[in-house]
Amino acid sequence: MNDDAPLSPDELGHRVSEVFDLIGALYRRGLRKVEQGEQVEGVSVGVRSVLVLLRRYGSMTVPQMGRIMALTRQFVQRMVNDAVAEGWVEVTPNPAHQRSSLIRITRAGEAMIDTILEREHALNRQVGGDLTDAELRACVRVLKEMLRTFDHEETD
């Protein structure tokens, strides 16, 4: 069998199932590590996600964040409320839409997410296996394709 040839749909389905099994285990273990850090920093996984989004993309509305994270607006709103209470984000008027305020990360929020990301980076540096850039690019490509497929399924 040629390793570079596209897989048949049946074989692809089996191999993608393997990927999902590994992603599930990775997610659960990673979540435990993040939650251990949460005890130190006091940031939930949901608030961390909001801070990362705002740091990366700038001010956004709650519905925009919900769409990007594929989470309900209500859940994102709770995370934003928690972040507001800590002073990590602030609600600002949205000139484009009066009823949907913009959420903006504060300096305290930037400092907090920097601390979290530095800790996570230190953990990620410990990944073994002599991985190459090409392998990681291939992994990202596969995961993006899987995500794109399921994003497409939701709109059907």
C-alpha cells in the first residue's frame, strides 16, 4: 500500500476514528493539567478560552465568540461575566450594534493570559518523539480538515 495515496472512504473512516479516540484522551488529560493551573491562577478553562480569543483577535461580541468556539451564547456570556468580575475583560459600546456590546480584554486580562500561556508553553515543550515541523503541519492539516467537515455538517 502506498502511504502517500489517499485512503478509501472506509479506511479513512477507521483511521479518523483512531484520531478522535486520541483527541478525546488528549483533551481530558490536557483539561486536567489546565485545571491544575487554574487552582493557581483562578481562571476556568472557559474564561481562558475567552481571554485567548480576545488577545488573538481583539474586541468581539459574545455571539461572535460563541460562533468561533462553537459554544452557546449563554455559556460564553457566563464566561465573560466571570472575566468581567475579575477585571480581565470589560464591556464597551458597539458602534455597529447597540444591543450587542463589544468585549475587550484589559491589561490585567492580558497579563493573566500571558502567565497561563507561558505555563502551557513550558508543558508543551516537554512533548517528546522528536517531532518535525512537517509532522506537526500534517497533524494541523488533518485536524483542520476534520473540523471543516463537521462545520459543514452543521450547516446542512
